[in-house]
Amino acid sequence: MGNLLTAGSDFVADSLLKFVESTGIAGFFSQVGWGSVVMIFVAFFLLYLAIRHKFEPLLLFTIAFGMLLTNLPGANLYHTELFEGGHVHWDIFVANAGLLDYLYLGVKLGIYPCLIFVGVGAMTDFGPLIANPKSFLLGAAAQIGIFVTFLGAYALGFTPTQAGSIGIIGGADGPTAIYLTSMLSPELLGPIAVAAYSYMALVPVIQPPIMRLLTTEKERKIKMRTLRPVSKTERILFPIIIAVIISLLLPSAAPLIGCLMLGNLMKECGVVDRLSKTVQNELMNIVVIFLGLTVGATATAEAFLNIRTLGILVLGVVAFCMGTAGGLLLAKVMNLFCKEENRINPLIGSAGVSAVPMAARVSQTEGVKADPSNYLLMHAMGPNVAGVVGSAVAAGILLSFLG
């Protein structure tokens, strides 16, 4: 009887010990280094920014929570070794994968960003761009920040693929940044996604000083002619023509551009309203949740807490500022060749970065400060939506050369 009681007590003691050792609390002492603790606090800070200050909350909120989950000890939701070297290690995947590993396949295979582009296309009005095709030039000029920063990052010692992923931050287009980085430099996905969405949220803070520095008060007061009406036929033909032309010239941009134009055609054709509403709402919301959680899951201490991340944050600001300046300066140059009545208010050039519609609203706000009767919002939407196309094309160019 005594032996039985002893065996029972040993069994209970062993079971309790195993339970204690299996808890995340024990993991903090045995598995987690200071880096993971720091990352948990970074996640708390990003959640604070998303909830309290509404910094791009739809994605920054989910990115922050994914970052929290991946750095909690013992959860085993995401495993970096399954995607080491930029490849999916299918031979060990099923035996070791956690929930976020399976969801991350949507990022790694380029599925989530493309699905988001379908929703973005369905919510985008290309009318101002069709009415004023010169807006395409302003949207293209704003992408100069991508390529200048690419050269700068490469000069600072980043590999060409890493430099391309850092440069795309200048497009101010989160899904495009995630898509390109997942293809070229997946090890940088966490820092680049956080930088891209943080700077998109800071558009009203970053852009106005640059806009005022590079324009005169007289230029900011320029009033532009009312845009012409755009016919339904033009709206239907536009996404079809753009998808065909860009896909033929730059096949690597076809996934993003094709999905963007598919969504827009759903909206404009008027015969698939149910599909259009679905991609704008249910599909978009579901994909945003999966995308944010899995991108946040890549933000481990090893990937995030290093001097390289600081360099990415600094270069991201440079890329964004250069893109803003590029659009402004091209508008000023175009005015040298325009008649007085056709002049462009340079403020709309800053909207060439593809932070839709926030950048266009900033152009409107600065225009109103110079002249309360000035209305630039619809004019600024032209370069703004052109920037969405431009950033996707820039990603395709980088992928063609570096992929």
C-alpha cells in the first residue's frame, strides 16, 4: 500500500512538473530572451497606436496582434525554420506547422495582396484619372522615391533584393510592399510592413512640410478647371485596356494590376453588383485579418531587433519624402509648358503616392489653407489612383530585374 501511495505521489509530482514546464510562464524563464520581451512591448505599443490614435487600424491592429502571438513562448503558432532561405520547406511543414504557418502561405504565395487589390479596385474611382490623363505622369513621378531609395539602400550594403523591398515603401502602398517583400526578401517582411503602414498613417504629418517647402503661395492658390464628365463606356474600357497593356509589357506586374482592374471592372460594369459588394466588404475584411496576423507573425526578435531594422525605418521615410517631392516637382515642370488656363496646382502632385484617399485629402487641405475657395480633391484623386497603378508597376519592374 505504501509503495502504491509513493508511486501515486511521484506520478502527481511528475505531472505537475510537466504542466508547469509546459506553460508559457516557464517559457519566459527557459526559452525567451530579452528580445522577445521587447517585441511583446513593441506589439503593445502598436496596438496602442492603432486603437488610441487610429494609425491605419485595419492592418496595424492585426499586425500588432500577430506580433504579440508569435513572440509568446510555447504558443508554437509560427516557425521561421519552415520558411528559411525564402522557401517553403514542405518536407517538414505538416509535421511542425502551427496555425499561423498555414495562414502565412497566403502571403508567401502572393495570394492575400492580390485579393486585397481586387477589393481596392472595386472601391476605386478612376474617373478623375480618365478625365485628366496627365495625372498618370504625376503618379509615375511620385514613384521616383522607390528607385532612388533602392540605389541608396544598395549603396549602404543591403543586397539588391533587400534594397528593392525597402525602396517599395516609397510607394505608400502596403499590399504592394508586402507582395514584393514576400517574393524578394521575406526575412524583412515584418519591419517593412510596419514601416509601410506606419508611414501611410503619417501622411498628414510627413507631406505638408514638404509641400510648403517646394511650392510658393502663388502656386498653391492655382485653381484648376472642372474635370470633364467621364462616360460609362470609358469607365468600362479603362480597366480592360490597362490590364492588357501592362500585362503584355510587364508580365511580373500582371497579378497585382490584373486583380486591381478586375475589381474596378466589377464596380463599373454594373452587372455583378453582388460580386462587387462582396470583394469590397466580406472578402476584403477576411483577407485583411489573415494578412495582418501573418505579417505580424514574421516580426520575431531575430528579424526585428537589429540595426538593419533601424536602417529600414530611416530609408522608408526617405523613400516616402522623395516620392512626395517627385510628384510636386514634375507638376511644377509641367506648368512651364502649359497655357495659363491649363496650369496644374503642384499640390496635387504629392498625391501621386498611393495612400488612397488620404494623400488626396492632404492636397485638398493644403489648397484650402492657401485659398479657402480652392477645391482640389477630385483633381488630386487622379494622381492618387495613378499612384496605385504606378506602385504596382514599379514592383513588377523590381521583380523582373531582381526576382
